[in-house]
Amino acid sequence: MSTATFQDTFRQDLPRDIRRQETTRLFAEAAQATGIERDRLVEEIILVNTSVARTIAKRYANRGVALEDLESVAYLALVRAAQKFDGDKGEDFLVYAVPTIRGEIKRHFRDHGWVVRPPRRVQELQADVVRVRESRDGEADAAEIADELGVGVADVNEALAAKGCFTPASLDAPARAGDTESATLGELLPTLDEDLARAETRAVLGSALARLTDREQTVVQMRFVDDLTQAEIGEHIGVTQMQVSRILKQVLNKLRTALAEADVVAA
């Protein structure tokens, strides 16, 4: 197939079987080629599977990040997957490429899409929860979603609560939906000397953090600064994920107690 004919063909989504056959053939040829010829074959592989990247990107549309940005991320991930894939192993390219593309899109959401940044596990679960709910026309409850994803109901509820972190309500919006004469959300917020409140909070937290044990301080650093998962932290300090969870719970209780005793609100 000539390059011109090939590019005309890829602009129309290829049937799945034809796409798989073409991809396998091209990888087989690329394995025997070098230099410019191999680069040309990899480029054709990317073009054949462009519709796959586009389809995956569309699944994450309308969640606070422009579809054009998601498609760009998906295409770049597809390029990297095609360049790294080892066709000699006889595996299906999409088995490798699809998780790679999804992972890059989720990472883009985590790094760029959140106005308020929940823990990473909530960020990653939120997209899956929304996908399941949308696949059931918004009718699935937390228990049904949890059962399908194999996670706890509490985790699903936490992910659902985080949905507004992508596109929070405007403070200029009416407090009562549809009532343009009502006060705005911003007008209903109490006034607060934010700089003073934050300074007080930082002072109290700084003192409380200094009283933590060395291991507790290490766990706090890894979890909230380095953004490691509990399992990753456990590997670093030689304990189980459950023990890390208990340490974090104890630390947060100490910090909450310190804030409550000082009568301040975390900013």
C-alpha cells in the first residue's frame, strides 16, 4: 500500500480486524528494517491506530479538560507506545498501547485538571467511577459502582464527592438555581482575613508536625509532599500498607486535635 493511499485510508476508522492485521504486518516488517525505513513503518503503525487513541480520549471528555488537549495527550502516548513496543514477542499491540494511553490521560488529569487536588487514589478512581455511572445512564448507585470496580463503597462515595474538583461552581452563580434575582454564591460567603487565618494555621501545624516522631514525619513527607501511595510508602519504610494507613490516621488525628485546641481552621 502506498503512503498516499495508506494516509487516505487511515482517515476513515479501519474495522478492528483489519486494523489488527495491518498493525501485526507492519510490526513484522519493522522488526526486519532499520533506520529511515523502520521509522516510516512505525509512523504507519501510529496512523493505523490513531482512531483508537481518539476513541479513548473521547471517553474522558466533558470532565473539565478540553477534548483537544486529551486527544493530544492520547496521540503522544500512542507514539511512545509504538516506538517502545516489541513486536517480536507476538503480543497484541493494543494490549500494550491502550493501558499506556489511558495512563497518560489520567496522569494529565492528575497534573493539570484538578482545581482542588484530592489524594492521587481519589483522582484516579474518580474517572473510573464516572465512566461506570455514564455507561449506566447515570442510574448506578455507589454500591453497584463499587461492585463493578472491585472497590469499597466509601471509596466510590469519596470519588463522587470529588467530581466538582474539576469544574467548581462559579461564585457568580445564583445561590438558587434558575433564580437570577437571588444573591450569588460569592455574596453569601462570610468575610475572612485569609492571610491571618493561614498564618495562624501554618504556625499551629508547624508546631504539631515538629512533635511527630521521625517515622511519622517521613510518612507525612512521602504522602503529602512526594505524593506516594500507601503501598509505595510501606515499601520505603519496611511496613505493610495497612500499617502506613494506621500511621497516617494517627498523624491526622494529632493534627486535627492541635488545630481544634488552637481553635483555628485549616486554610
